[in-house]
Amino acid sequence: SFVLLLCCAPHRLIQKCVMVFSLIESRKWFTVNGRQRLCHPLPSVKVEHRWIQIMFKSSGGKRPKKKTYYRVNDLDRVMELQKKPSLILRLKSIIQSQRKQCVLLRDLEKEVGFVQKWNFMGVIEKYPSIFHVTGSNRTPPTVMLTEKADKVSLEEDEARVQMEPILVKNLRKLLMLSVDCALPLETIQLIENDLGLPSDFRQSLIPKYPQFFSVKDVNGRTSLQLENWDSFLAVTAREERLACEGVLNSKEKARVLKDGNYFGPFAFQMRYPAGFRPNMNYLKEVQKWQKMEFPSPYLNAKRFELADPKAQKRVVAVLHELLSLTMEKRIQCCRNHRS
């Protein structure tokens, strides 16, 4: 494509264009700001710039192919269903953080902002069994938890106390999965709800177990460090499930099903999207991958080369084990950034 950069008066525009194209035979390539440009000298044209760009030559290859994104309806449906419970839980936390266990509706905007305020108002109106609004002509309206919701909230606190050993165990396994058995606290805080940890786990949980955890500064970041390695915990949920099913100790030769699933000691359960029909060559590659051995996710990742196919399959095992430590077997890492 040709680009004309003519710094001249409008009434002489056509004349300058003719002169520029007449000088193509004397064209030369010049490097300007790291890019090659096709320019010529114009000695007879009194313009501010002596070099006029005629053509731009890109140093890159072909234009990159536009990437196509497809919507996953099931994922969209899950995220849509997650919006209302998240609003309910946030409003519950706001109410319980108040000294009188109630919030004035006019002060709700200070807590959540003007735009989000109307979403919370809709939740209050839609769920009268959870939120109770009081007020009259002389007193401003306030919102509080109903008696039933308050009782459920107390049961939730009791359940957290009973789950504390499980949370400590999962947190230890999470640190054992990480490099050098340490993770930044801000990273753990991003998925604290998915792990079932309380919002104040750094103050309420970590100090209670100094034999397991310590808070240290690692590379300028406040990190949670594992104090002791436990070999009994270095067993994945996949291995525990296969051991219960008798797959690990079975000597029978397993066969690969038509959908690519293979009941072997190093296989993962697979599920294809609707409408996907794998051919025979594809299933052969899946069978080869399912039978491939791989190192344990609890081994240090520094010991393996990323180009090794076994190390690449180990990454799948790490993600599989990480999801097994969460409450709903999924993680919304990007709910505050990107889902």
C-alpha cells in the first residue's frame, strides 16, 4: 500500500503527487526507527521535509491468522448461576461485620458503590427468607439477616471448626505441590474461598500450627512456607481413587474404550465436547498418551525438562491434584481479573 506524506499547500497537492510518482525510478530503502522505508530526494520541491515516504515494508512474515474464540455455554451457565450466591454471601458478610448486625439501606452505597447497590437491592427484594428489611416513617429502613439465615450462619461457623483439620491438610498438600514448598500469601488469598479457608486464615489459622507453617519473606514477597515434609501426604487423589477401585494392583489388561478412556494406573478420565467424533489416528495417540508413565506431582518440578512428554503429562496431574483440594473441584482464579 502506498502512503503519501505531502507537507505542502492544498492547491499544489496534485502537482506534488505527479512529481512524487515520477521519482520512483530513483527510489532507495532507508532504515527509520528500526523499519525500512522507501523514500526519494525531492530537490525541486520546497517542502518542510526532504524525504517523502512512498511505501512501507514490513520486516515480519505473513499476517498472523486471526484467532477464533468459541463460547462454552456450560461455562457461561455456571458463571451466571454463581453471580447471585456471590452477592448473597457478600451482603451477609457486610451485615455481620456491623456492630448491630444490620445495615442502613442508605449506607449500602458506601459499602458496594452506586452501581452495585441496585444489584444488592434486587437480591434483598428477591430473597425475603434470607434478608429482612425493617423501618417506618420515623426510622430509616435497615436490612438484617432473618432468624433462619442467622441460624444457618452459626452452623457454618461450627462446620468450619470441624473442617479445620481437613483445611490444614489441604493447605500442606498445596505447599508440597509448589516449587520450594512456598507460595506468596497474596496467591493463596486469591483462591481462599475455593480452598474453604476463612478470609482471615493468616491470623486465625496459620499461627495455630507453627509445626506446619511459617510466614517468611521470599524474593521480596510475603510467602507461606512449609516447615515439614510429610511423605504420607504425597499421594494424589487420583492414586487414592484407583487404589480403592483396585486398578493399581490389577494384573488384567485394560482396553481402551471408544471414547478414549483407559482404566490404567496412569490414565485420566476424558470427556469430549458434544458433536466431537475422534478418528482412529486420534484415538491411537490418546491411547499412547493414556498409557504413558509420568512423575508424581509432588516431586520438585525443577528436576524435569519441560520438553519431555512425561513432564508435560505431569502438568495435567498437577492441575488434577490442585482441583481435588478445592471445595467444588474448580477454581475461579480470574474472578477478580478475567473468567
